[in-house]
Amino acid sequence: MKTLLDCHKDCKVRIVKLNTGGELKQRLISFGIMKGAEVEVLEHAPAKSTIEIKVGKMRIALRGEEAKFIDVEKI
């Protein structure tokens, strides 16, 4: 399974599963990052271990540590 951290700039994916729980899962869901949501990768900076994504009209920056818990499939 591919994770959000594996995606490159301009990649469009659908979220398959959040492999986390508790506070982080609730925070991701509050941003619209949930199963079935379509996400576009705007920037990916492996050196800084950050990834900027677009969910709906919202732009969100995630740490690599958070992105690795999000399973995705290419659209």
C-alpha cells in the first residue's frame, strides 16, 4: 500500500485508510483528511520532511511523520 509520504508533487490520490488513532486521527479528520477524500499534493520537501496538500479548497501542511500514516491510492 502506498502512503501519502510516497507521493510526489502534482500527484492526485484518494485516501484509503488512516493508520492512526486518538488525537492525530481527530485532527486529520477535522481537516477533511478521511477515508474517501481526494487529495492533491502541492509540494513535497523530503529534506524538511514536509508535504503540502490540498483537500477541497483547503491547503494543509503535514509532517512526514503524519503523512506516513495515511494510505492512499492513485486516482
